[in-house]
Amino acid sequence: MKNSFRNLSFPELKAKRDDIVRKYMDFRFQMVVGHVDNPLQKRELRRQIARINNLIREHEIQAQKEKAQSAPAGADSQNASTAK
């Protein structure tokens, strides 16, 4: 389960996170009402959300690195000197 999210694309990860967050909220409501078979499932859902958030952040960092590498090197120094 831990590595099952690794092969998902960025939009799939966001959709999966939204789905799991929805399940987590439903589960919290069920716990309040008292109709829960496995209370440890709440912990597992929180951990899955955290794993997916980490993978989403990794994708964002990778995209930033690719963007920085594709930008011309002189453009950054020109922008810094004109900002002063």
C-alpha cells in the first residue's frame, strides 16, 4: 500500500487525495455517531493522505527544478539587478 501511489501522475494524485480526504471526513462522522467497525482505519487514512501529500510536493519540486533548468541562466541575474 505504501508504494502503490508512487506510479500515479500528478492529477491522479490530487484526485486520489481528494477521494481519501472525503473518506476520512465520512469516517470521522461515523465515529461520532458510533458506527465504526475498525477505529484504526482513521489512522491509516491520515497516513495515506500524508503519503500522497508528500508525493504531490515531490512532483511540484521536480517541476520547479525542470522549469529552472529550462530558463536561461542570464534571465535570473537580469531580473535580480532590475528589482533593486
